[in-house]
Amino acid sequence: MNAASLPQQVLERLRSAGKTVAVAESITAGQLQSLIASVPGASDVFVGGLTAYRASVKTGLLGVDETLAAATDCVDEQIAQQMALGALSLFKTDYAVATCGYAERGDGTPYAFFAIAARQPDGQAVIQKTARVAFDATRTEVQKEVARAALEALRALLQN
């Protein structure tokens, strides 16, 4: 592994593969987009992102199922998957990463889900990775850790 930062490594791998990426964030509040966009030249592989806090944005723009959104308060593995697939379609990219979760809860440890969707050579969109992560930390630390975990998972997928 070279000394490049995690976002740099992800972008280098995307660039080498001739692929693009977009993000749909909830819990991470733009942290993921910020990490990616902080790398000079990111725009050649980073198409864009959406920070979607309200359920109406997730259902309206990303195609999250309204019944599932209402039943889960928009925090669920399937929500993350639907957000990732929605971002893949919305931004017309090769990969999309989505995050959702609770950065702070009075009844336990904050937790989150992230999902990575990819467009297959035949054009079909599939979920490549989904994970549940939990961090006992402050709201800001949770947001940063979830963004980092999602980027690490994308880097690992691009390595294969």
C-alpha cells in the first residue's frame, strides 16, 4: 500500500478502471462527499452526491420504498441498499455508496449501514457490499468513521 490517503487510493483505483462513483448520504451528512472531493482531480471520477436527511428526499429522489422507510425510520440495511441503487441510477455512475443510520441515540450505541452498488457490464445494477457498523463515539466521530468504513469497503471492492 502506498502512502496515498484512503480517498486518493479509491480515486486512483476508479481512474485506473475507467469507472465513476456517486454517493447518497444520510448519517454522514456530506462527510463522504467531502473526503472524495478533497482529492485534486476528483471530478474526473466523482460525479456527485446527495445528502438526504428527510424520508421524502430518500423516497422521491432515490426511489426508497415508502412503506419500508416508514417502518424503519429510514435506518435499515435495505434502506442503504435502495439508496445506493437510487444514486447509481440518478447519477448514472458505475458505483454508488450510500449511508444511513443513527449518529446519536439515547437508548444505545449509534449504528449505521452502508451499501455499495455497482453497474455490471450488461448494465444491470447490483449490490456489491452491505455492512452494519457501530461506533461508541460522538456524533461527529460517528459520521467520520462511517464515511471512512464505506470508503475502505469501496477500496477493497476495487482491489479485486
